[in-house]
Amino acid sequence: MHSVEDLLRQHIAENILFSTKGYPYPDEASFLENGIIDSMNVIELVMFLEENLGIKIEDTEIVPDNFDSVSSLAKFARRKQSLVTAPAD
């Protein structure tokens, strides 16, 4: 099974950077500072995560703290997944 980071790197490399050589940045590299993604790509990433990880991302959650690197996005996605799989009280 692939990690969330692996899925994100592959998706960004193939569908945003159009690279056949993989994701060329460290996981901590800022999407904004490095020009890796733009606002349309953020929407694409939201759809990708919702479809592939079974999570629902609210508009208020689409902020740089959650969406500015592979690391921050994977951490956010895992947090959302844990809420989906957590037993209801």
C-alpha cells in the first residue's frame, strides 16, 4: 500500500507538473514559494484527496497550513481520515 505522501507525489508529478521523472522537490518544499501549484491545482488536489482517500474537505480547511507542501497536505489528509474512521461516541 502506498503512503499518502507517495500518492500526492505521484499525482502532482503526473497531473500538475506533467513530469515522467517523479516529484522533484523535498516533501517539505512550499508549493507557493516554489510555484509548484496554483489556485486551480488546489481545487484539483481537493478533488483528488476526496475521491482517493474518502474524506470531505471543507472550504475553510483550504488554507496554506494544510495545503502548502506534500508533508503538510499528507498530515492534514491523515487527520481527516482518522476522523472518518473514528468510532462515533
